[in-house]
Amino acid sequence: MKWLHFFTPAKSIDFNESQTYISQHSGEDITILDVRQPSEYKQSHIPGATLIPLPQLSDRLDELDPDKPTLVY
Amino acid sequence: MLAGKGFRKVLNVSGGIKAWNAKTAIGPQDLGMDLFNGKEAPLDILKVAYSLEQGLRDFYITMEKQASHKKVKDLFAKLSDIEVKHQMSIYVAYNDISTKDVSKDEFEKMVEQKALEGGLTTKEYLELFGTNLNAEADVISLAMSIEAQALDLYQRVSLNVENLESRQIINKIANEEKAHLASLGKLMDSL
């Protein structure tokens, strides 16, 4: 069995690029979305990140602004 | 999940928070090979869905063998069994909306052809994400990302399927994938 790429098109950026991206935008202009579990979020997270654990994401999309660039981890 | 729901610009941080913690850059992943542009015929969507379930099952069976933690092992065994049921429902849905009935063998051959076009083996897939098979949190996290993709796929598919019965089948599978995601989340919290 081989996997297909089941991923919706989303550009991937590496750590350095994401740091630059965050520093170039003010917090109000971008959404930093943390989709991990709350326990992981507590341990560490990117400052300003919104926590919506993956299991809840499909039901809570209305809390996010689709027009803002969204950085997901 | 976001890119398929009208979000204009979605940026995935490669390697997630691990990359931030370790401060090491993980090479860019070109995962823009979306199979679904929303214009596919429901029959084609079901073929891809079937192969997705096959992939999920394959993934869970591999993980079940690798896992040492009993709770994790049991969950993967349970999840792989459910994917078999999903495959059967998808096959039934296919015959339900297809103008001619196909046998399960014929259907699987069609699915296989489609899956081989741009596939990755489970091993390559795990390597792509830098998953440490001995780290349960890593494996569960990958399983969650796959289930989220499956959920997203089914939610989008259900909007395209006009046949009410098929739509109900897809919705039922979507809800089960959502429940899988929740179980994986709980498991992650319990580690």
C-alpha cells in the first residue's frame, strides 16, 4: 500500500522563515494557530498563539479570521 | 483543513513546535499535491476515500506493531478495525451511486491504480515528518494530523455528494473520524 498526499495545499515554511514572518507582521494582522493538545500548549507555545486543539478545529473555524494569514503548528 | 475552508493564506510551520524548541530547521515539505479540487465526480472521491482508509488502516497496523505502551497498542488495533468497516461502507456507497455494480476485487483494482499515481509508503511518510516511532507522542501527533485530513476530506466530500444515502454514509464516516481524533487527543493528554 502506498499513501497518497492527502494534504490540502498549504505552503510550508521552516522555523527561521516563520520567525521572520512573525517579526514582520504585527500580532493583529496574522493568526498564529496552535492545534496541539492543551497539555502541550501549556508546556510551551509561540507567544500570541491561539489554541484550538485539532479535534475541535472543524467545529471552531468561525473563531478565526479566514482573511488573515494563518500560521499553523 | 483550513486551506479547504476558505482561509486565504495558510502557512504550516515545518516540524511544528519541535523545530522551535530544537531551533533546527526542517526542510520545506511540498505537500501541495491536493487530490481534491472540489470538482471531482462523487465516484472518484469515493475511490480516493477508499485508498485513504486503506492507508489509515495500514498506518494503524504498523503503529500497533511498533508501540510498546499497551494503551496505545490497543487504541491502534481498535482504530485499524474501524477503518475496515469504513472501507466496506465506501464500497457499498460506490455501488449505490454507480450505474453499474462492480465487484469488490474490481473496485480495489481501480482504487489501487489511483493510489499508485503519487504515493508514499508508510515508512516514507513517517520519515517525511521526522516521526520518532519510539516516541508515543510523536506517533499520536502524526495519527492526529492524518485523521484531521481524513475528517476534512469527508466534510468536503459530503458537500459534493447529492445522493442522500451516500451523503449520510460519508457523514457517518466523518463523525467517526472526528471521534478518532478526540480519542487520540485524550490519549495524548494521558501520556
